[in-house]
Amino acid sequence: MKKTGMVCVAVMCLAMRGIPSQVITALDIYLGNPEQEVERIREELKDTKKLRECMGSLFSACRDPGFFSKAEAFMHKYSVSDAAMETALLDIIREWSPKGWPAWHSWEAQKPSWSEAYKDLLFGYLHLMGATKWLGFCAGAEGKNTLKGIVTDHAKDGEYRAVAFDSFMWRGSAQERKDMIVRLLADDMRPGILPVFNVYHVAVREHDKAEGDPQTREAIAAAMSAALAREQDKDTFERADKMLAERSAEWAESPQRKAALERFGKPHAPEAP
């Protein structure tokens, strides 16, 4: 994509951070194209380079509340296969990774001037965040491995890791999702995934979805129990503890829970699941 086009995408994306959801994005425009135009573009997007350029313009829609349904509609409307989309997105991540995975929010807070360094950081942010989010719709084995690598890399900013986590959980199999939750609730993985309550919340969701699979439920409950026993944030503990105590009698009656409640100055009130 040419620099001018990238600037337009960047400005649009930043503007969307403070403008209501009726803002029209490039994704909306693609979805509104007449069928004759769709057929022409559909042929163009069979070329990986063209698809990469197209995706660069669509990343501005990632903050749209209707993004998920629109992204799926785009892939269907333009007959973009999972494999083709994955290839294009992984190419984008490889291209922009040398620029780093900066903590964009800290740079933005400094309100830097429109310098080359600032533009590189902004474009890197847009492309890395956008590609990571879109992988949630198409990632195969390689894409999921890439997402897993982002999630578990402490050197990357928590914002990227949180988006990669969402994408992985959207695309992963039941076994892969369970393994990811267990990994993230372990001591060595917790730093940088913000807010950590999101991990607990997703863990409970996966626990509930695993009806009829006691092994998965037990593994998730055990990982949550171990994490809650050493949780340091009172608000996070209280919210996650309530969810788990309602589902696991073993945790509700455990000495580890009693000790944690006492640590936070809370009375021990078992909740039968």
C-alpha cells in the first residue's frame, strides 16, 4: 500500500477511537459494493499481493462493534478462503514484526509530532493489531501457532497479547482452548495479559461449554483453583472466586479458598455448585 493510503487508514483508525459506531469504514464500503464490482474485486483478491493490500485498508474496522459479523460477511462475499486469508495475514505480520511490537498506548499518550518514527510506529500498530485480530477468522495450524507465540511472549505489549488470546480462543479447537487457559493461568504466564480477569472469564465460559466432558471441566477448575489460591488482586479474586465456587464444590469447600478469603478479609461462605 502506498504511504498516502496508509496515512488515510491510520487517520481513520485513530478517529474511530472517539467517534460513534456509525463511522463508515473501508470494510463497510467493500460490503456495499454492487455485484459487478464484487465480481471484479473477487478476481483481484485471488492474487496474494492484492489481498494483502486490501487487508491493509480493512484494519481500520477492527474497532467497529459489528466487526465480527462484517469480517465474516467480507470473506463470504468475496470468496476469500481461510487458507488465502491466513497466508496474507501471516505475510503482513512477518513484514511488520521487525518494526517491533511497541506499546502504542504509551506513545500515543505522549502526543508525539508526526515524524517518520511516529508513522512507522502507527503503521506497525495498525498492521500487527489488525492482522492478529483477523486471524481469528481464518487461522489454521500455522496461524494458531503464530497467535500462541504472541500470547505467550512476555516481550510483547499486553494489548497485542490480549487480542491474540481472543483470536486464538475464537479459532482453536476445544483441546487447544483448554490447553491455552491452563497455560495462561500458570504463574509464568500471567504477567502482561491484561486484564487477567478476562482469562478467568473465558475459563468459566469454556468450563460451561464442556458439558459432558468431565476431564476438561476438571482441568479448567484445577487451573483456576491454583491461580485463585495465589491471586493478589482482591477485585479479580472476588469476581472469579464467585464464578468458580458456583461450579466446583471442591474449590468452594477447599482450605485453599478459605485461606485466600481470609487473606482478603472475606468471610468463608461456601457456595454449592
